[in-house]
Amino acid sequence: MTAMNLLVIMDDEHNKKVLGCNGHPMVRTPNLDRLAARSVCFDNAYSSSPICVPARAALATGLHVHDTGCWDNAIAYDGRPPSWAHVLRDAGHRVVSIGKLHYGNDAVDGGFTEQIIPMHIEAGVGDLYGLLRNPLPVRHQSADLARSIGPGESSYTRYDRDIAQQAVRWIEAEGRRRQDRPWTLFCSFIAPHSPLIAPPEFYGLYDPARVPLPKPRTRPLHPWVQAWDDCYRFDRHFESEQQRRVAIASYFGLVSFLDHHVGLLMHALESSGLADCTRVLFLSDHGDNLGARALWGKSTMYEESAAVPMMLSGPDLPAGRHVDTPVSHVDIFPTVLRALGVPAPALPVPLRGQALQDFVEPAPAQAQRHVFSEYHAAGSVSAAYMLRQGRHKFIHYTGHAPELFDLQADPEEQDDLAGRPGSAPLLAHFDALLHTVCDHEATDRRAKRDQAALIQRHGGAQAILARGGSSYTPIPGEEVRLMAS
């Protein structure tokens, strides 16, 4: 594969179902639909962890969360182990980030030759509230999700506009520069992450009265998920179905707002004469439950939260190809190196993924490929692990019964097969497969030990509760807003 420039466009908390190209009946995403039409689309792509900081560390390093030790939103990537950006920079390539990184702080060398308006974890310490897992606190900050909805502007929408402007200027400058060695630009937006406040011109695309309500809760929540929901309580802060519809309409508006910025970047590539020598990778860090099962936010292993949109385009890649093989964030490191023609160096920990380019053409071995996700962060009483292989998804909750879904027969995950006698062989298969990835109980204990040590460094649980928490990470230069229980 010929080395070319690479533009990586990442958004935040994007439910993969909320895309026109993925069949959504209402949402308008014309630019992403056009990009998908000329891309290889990975229809079964997953986050390595359905929460921001761990997912972004996995994407940067090509390693699982239990490899990096970035368990939650208070333990962020600190430049170790090396990222794909380090490898590209060391090979002499320009590799630039614009927008959200969610690393430790501005002093962290994430491998980029330049970081433009980077967002890192809150106040350099991140979400300390998320460290508190025994007992779980009630996150009263979650009320912001129901309160901050509707048309308007927020610090996040203003930040995204700035990211887009900076990226367009950067691409235009590269079009004039025309250097021989290909570059990589990592452009990372916030939308459609909450607060669910959408610019009026995009919110106005969706009449809340016509917005369909999400699928209801048809069975009791799994005990692990119930404990998470008792901690966050997102849905309990909504006072009416109308309020929920406004929130969903706002989310749709933010997706269209993000789509508009993707269009600006694609136009900049074309007008700068770079479209024929640049590949484009689009993906998200994780999804959003968006009211399904009366759950909001991320953090669960259900499709709405753990699955992500992912597509790769380029002049040498087939247009409109759909790939069923499961893939995940850990596949991005080798994908980026392959795109730039840079061989993988010897690394402290072997990469866990495989280049997406290997899956463009179907092969029999792909049917057995599995991908893995894990969660040790806010609202979890214990570790949650997900394995996707073929048509099945297995969710292991340490200390609790598992869940098992046949996503071909039951794409909405309404029918848990785990309790059925006939599923015993499949459960045994996935349990053995999980043990090849990690010792799930030892990993759970290690995460909790690391979190307990950090709690003590910050004065103990009561000090963290008294300090309070926030509902979102502030943009660069914005004051942190904390709310105590």
C-alpha cells in the first residue's frame, strides 16, 4: 500500500446507529454519508472501553486498558507506552493533533510534533469521583444531562467550531507546502457529547414531537447495570417524555453539527488538491445509550454504548465496501503505521490489534476473529468485559452472571441467552476465550488497587466527595465547575 497523508477525524460519544449511512430514518448526515459511500465501512467496530480516557489511551497505544493501566477518567495516558504518534514522529513524519486528546496534561509528550488547542483531563486530575466504587456514590452532577438541552451554544460547540477552523487552516497550509513526506492530522471533536445543547440551525432540523422515543426497558436491568444506573440516575432527572424527546433532538442536532464540520474538512482537502493523496479515517471513542433501556451516557457494553462508527477511505481503497469482521480501537495503531508506510518497531508490549487494511478483502480466518472491550470506571461495582466473535456478544461481569446475545437474531439485545441450558457450550467457549485475553479477576483487583492508591493521594474518599465532581471536562481555559453530593 502506497504511503499517503492520513486525516483521522474523531468525534465523541457517537451512537453508531445515529448516522444516515447506517440507516437512521431521521438524522441528517450528508457529509458522513458521502464519506461512507467512498469508504470501507467497518460495521462491527467497538470501543476498547466505553468511556473517554481509557478508550483514547487504547487507541493511542494499540494496547488494551489492562495493558496501559488507564482504568478510568482520572488515570490518563502519560506518554507511556509509546503511541503511534511517537513512532511516526521518530520516523520523520509530521504528526499533529487538533482538539480533544484527554491525556494527563499539556506537559505529556503524546508523540505529536504539535498539539493545537488540546483538551486534557479536568484540572490535571480528571474525574476523581469515578474512582469511588465501593460504595458507589450518587452522581448528582448527572442532572445536567436533563437540564442542559435544547437549542443554543455551549463551550463545547464553540470549541468544536474553533477545532474545525484550525483544521481547515492547517490543511490549506499543507496544500501550499506540498512536502514529500506524508503527514498525519488527528482532528478530534467533542460533538455529540453532552451537554445536549445544539446550535439552533442544527437543532431546528429536528422537531422533538416527531423524534421517536428509544426502545423501552423490557426486562429488569442486569444487577451490574442496575448498580451503574443507581449511581448515575440519568433518566430519573427527566420530568416528561417531551423533555426526553428534546434531549434526543438535541443529540441529533449535535450529530448534524459534527457532520457539517466533517464537510468543511473534506472540502478543504479537495480545494487544497490533497484529496488524491490523503486517506481519511473516521471513528468515535465510544457510543451513547441515548435513552435505550432508560439508560443514558456511555459505560455499558450494549451496542449503543460500546459500538462505534468506523470508516476508512482512500484513492486506493474500495468505495462502499462493508466489512463484518469485528474490529476495535487497538487496530488503529497498526492501521496508521501501514497507511504511512512505517514499519512497527520493537515495542515494550506487543500490539494487540491488526491493521484495518487486512480486513478489506474477506478471508476465512476472519470468521474466528474476536475483539475485546473492558470497563473499570465510574459507576462500576466490578470489572465488565465484552467479547464479540461472529454473531455473538459475551459480557462478563466480575462477581455477577454473564450476558450473551445473538446479534444476528437479536440486534437490539433484548434476549439474554446466558441463562438457557443450551447456551452452556457457548458460554464455556467465551469464558475460555476471555482467559486468553486476561485474568479477569486479577485485573479487577489490580484496577481497584490502583484506584484506591489514587484516592488516598487525594486525601481519601470523603475529601473527594467534599470536593465534588463535574458533569463534563472543561475546554482549554474554561473554569472547572464542581458539584458536591
